[in-house]
Amino acid sequence: MTEHDTQPTAEREHAHRETGKDPAEHDAHHDNGAQVSTGKETAGVPDAAIPELVIISGMSGAGRSTAAKCLEDLGWFVVDNLPPALIPTMVELGARSQGNVARIAVVVDVRGRRFFDNLRESLADLDTRGVTRRIVFLESSDDALVRRFESVRRPHPLQGDGRIVDGIAAERQLLRELRGDADLVIDTSSLNVHELRAKMDAQFAGEEEPELRATVMSFGFKYGLPVDADLVADMRFLPNPHWVPELRPFTGLNEEVATYIFNQPGAKEFLDRYAELLQLVAAGYRREGKRYVTIAVGCTGGKHRSVAMSEKLAARLAAEGVETVVVHRDMGRE
């Protein structure tokens, strides 16, 4: 563990409340967790005693330390920068703690270069033992990562004698396979500390694990596609309220704007049919064991049409028993 990990939780939480900075500026300073549900016993330990395990990884500066501190505040036992080869040992120790360590979060990052190559072997070991683990991957755009490292005037851990962008490119290549295996990818490019904590709370604060959790995210195409989207819907086929002078200043959260949008031909029909399609997709995700899905709904600027449709779509999903979080990525950027 790092010295930063020994800081009292209350002090860290106070520091989080006092800042409106990006969620990963702690990572640029101190680049600091899979529901265990098996049908087996681990080294003679009953299945019910095996702790939950989450592995947190991702890009340096993308918010790993913030995500880890959020889980710590939720009662998880958090280990920062644990050598991957020791993860199975940590799970076994937790299983022998008589319930004192019921949930473990492990932060894995490129600071442990010598150990990172062992991660794949450790994950295979966990699978052999019948331990189910979740991987949370923190992602961010190159521009956001460069801005964060420059703001704290610290080098990227992999840049060496090169530039920050060189270190970011090297890290993306190193983490590409792990990102593809992740159960949950969170893009923090436009999130602050509080928004990232809210997303982590939504995923891990519940006492009972839901079958499927969804994030419905509105966005503007002119700001780029969300990198963590599983599904993308385009609302630009609907008339844009931006060109209605009395509606332009408002957003899709405004009742008049939403009424205008859903009075347009095709809007209600799209909502009904897309919701039906998502029922089929959700059933397939459940069969495949996928627990998280991010549904991105876009329009030109992410202010009117995508916002209104996201709200309605999230309400439909929630009514069908899917735990749903709504994020309006680009609302307010204009």
C-alpha cells in the first residue's frame, strides 16, 4: 500500500468534497474492487466465506484512486498496487477472515511493471479456483489525460525521456487486452470527482446485486462518441429544438422541450421500438453474464433531443427492473 492509502477516510472524503477537479487528479499525483459467487470451495473454505473481488485498473490519471476510495468508503478492503501474483493469496486470506474481510478491491496499474505481466496468470488461477471476479477499467481521452498531468506538473509513469502523449500511447497498448476483458468501463473524460463517485456508488452501493445495471448517457456527436458505449442511438432524425427560439435556451429536461420533441413524427415510435429492442438485448446480456451496459443516445450538441430521449428511455428500463443511471455528458457545454 502507499502512504496515501493510510490517510483517514474522513480526511480524504473532505478533500474530495472540497475539489471540483477532474476525478483523476489524485492519480496524476499518486497514481494509486466481481462478485464472488462460486459453486466450489477454495482451499477448504466454504463458498459463503469467499469475499467479493473487484479489480480496478485503467489509464493513469483516469481516476483509479478516486474509484478505489469510493469502494473503501463503502466498506471494501482496498489494496493499492498489489502485485497481481498475490491476488489469489489475498482472496484466500479474506476467505479465512471469518467474515471480517467480505469485499476486496485491488488496484492494478503500470507502476508494478515487473508484476503486471503476471495478471493474466493470476486471473486464470482465480478461474481455476472457481472465483468470479469483476474488472473495472477507468478510461479517459488523451486530451483529458494530458491536461491532468500538466495541471499537476508530473510525468506520466511510462513516458521516460519522451512526452506525456508517448507514455499514454504506451500505456494504452499495454492495457488494451485488459480493457477488452473488463466487466465495467467508465470514461472519466468529462466527469469530476463527485460524478465518478456517483457512478461507482450506483454500481456497488446496493446490498443485493441486480441482474443488470444500465447507464443511459446523452451526448453530442460534435464532441465525439463516448468511448465506453455498448450501444449508440442517433436522435438527429428528429427536428432540432435549437432552431426554435423560445426553446433554444432550455435543455431536454425542460417539459416544454420534451413535449416538443415527443410530438414530432417518429419520436414516440422510436422510444417504443428501441425499448423493445433493449429487452431482447438485456435478456441476451443476462444469459451471457454481462452485468453492465452503457447506452449512449446522441444528438448534435447533447442538449435537447438526446437528453429528453435518455430520460424517457431510462424510465422505461427502470420500470422493467433494470437498475438505471442517467448521465448527461455534454449538457451545459455550449
